[in-house]
Amino acid sequence: WIAIGDAALAVDPISGSGVVRALRSAQAGVETALALFHDQTRRTIETYEADRDRECSAYLHERALYYGVERRWLAAPFWQRRVRSTPRSA
């Protein structure tokens, strides 16, 4: 099986990119499934997984940028939780 949409990567709504990412992963999932029907290689799944991993890393970086920009409500619990969950390397 392969994970598609929110099963592959559920994103924070603040980024506004969830629908686009879900559609992109659905297209990639279809292409992967078709490739598997024609060529039963493990590499097909590995490529799909690597692409989703790269997308997740890019999303985490993007999310850190969004949360890093907002400074008005740093004392609010909502923003404190997000700042704590943001990777320091971002």
C-alpha cells in the first residue's frame, strides 16, 4: 500500500497548502500505482517514499518560516506550542 493525501502528510492549516499537497500526492500515488502494474520493482515504492520524505522536510521548513514570522502573540499558548515544536535547524 501507499499513503496518499493526509495519510501521507497532514499539514497545519496555517500554511494554506494542504489541498494542493494532497492533490500532488494523489497524482504521484496514481503514477506509482500504474508503474507498479507495469513494473513490479521495489524501487518504484522507494522512489515514492523518498519523494514524500522530501516533501515533508520542505513542509517542516516552510512551517517553521511561517511561525517564525509571527511575533505579536508569543505569550499566547497557541504560539508557544508552535515555537516549541519548530525544529531549531529551520
